[in-house]
Amino acid sequence: MVWKSALAAVVAFGMGGMAALYAAGPPLGQGTVQALAITSEPVMLNRADPAARDVGALRFMGGIALRSSNRQFGGLSALAWDAGCKRLLAVSDTGNWLILDPQETAGQLAGIQAAWIAPILDASGLPPRNKRAADAESLALRGDDVFVGFEMDHRLQRYRKVSACRPESLATAATSTHRPPPIAQWPANGGVEAAEASGTRIIMLSEAHPGVSGGR
């Protein structure tokens, strides 16, 4: 499979016709786990040279722009590859889980053959009540645990056995919520933009220094 070595270059999520809807703000995660209808269009690495495949030592393995009539789709913040079922687990900044089942043709990313969406539930089993609670920005996988990092209300929520291989697992409530004291000082728009498991620890990265307002 091409995914392990090229995941960062593989997927381009272009929102296209969704831009006007997103400007008004897509609705927050709600409802239950449901199949998501998605259409895709290929994206070239270089429009001026459609045959281009390489950028330095990197090989472009395909790109797609995704669209859906479901207004909850959009704002994808983080992706995690599950080699067991060759699917992607994702979170959005409006408080949704997504599972994407990619399709390949001749070793190149060609589209998405199936997808699912569900709200990210808190420890009480409830969907996000407002944007501050919904702004998921990162994923970290450690064994059977999935940690979701949020900004605005800076925190990590831990989930047991949520898996891209089992869409029904997206209905799992958080088992715990972690708010390490240092991250409380991060700017509202400079939260846990990236996270990675390292042994028994979770490394969290902010996109802004605490002394700098804003986040970009």
C-alpha cells in the first residue's frame, strides 16, 4: 500500500461548493453514526505539468477534493491511518468523527468508496453543546486508546476502542478528560493542533506562544 509513506501528500480536502455554507458555520456534531455520501474529484500536484509526481524526495501518490451535501461535513482537522482495515479516522473542528474508506487505482488515490460521520461525544455521552466545546484539532492513537485534542476549551478527551474499522464505535462516550495546567495558558485559537503518543505520554503541540494573541 502507498499510504504509510505518503499519507501527508495523499489527501487534499477541497471544500469547493461548501465554502458558502462553511462561511455561515456548518452545524455542530449531532445525531447518530450514519453513512455519509461523498463525491470526489482528482487534484493534480501541478496543473502546469499534469505528469509531475515528485517534489524533492517525496512522491505524490494522488489527491482528491471531497464534497458532500451533508452540511455537517467539513472542517477536517486531523487524520489517522488504520492499517488493519486500510481506512482513515478523522475529526473536525465542528465536533464530528469521520471514517473515510479510500479507493486506489494503479497504486494512486482515486476516491472515497465509503464514509461515516458521527458527533464526538463527551464523558456524559452528549454531543458538543457549542463551538467552544466542539473544536477538535488533533488525534493521537495509543493501543486501544484514541485521544482527541481540542482548542478554545483546551483539553484531551480519551476514547476506548474507537476504530475506523468499526463505524459503530464512533458512538462511544469519552472515558476521561485531561486538562494539564500548562495548556490553560494557550491562546484560544492556539490549542492542541497536533498530538502524538510516545510510550505512556502524549506530546501536544500548540500553534502559538502563550504570550501571543490569536493563533495564526
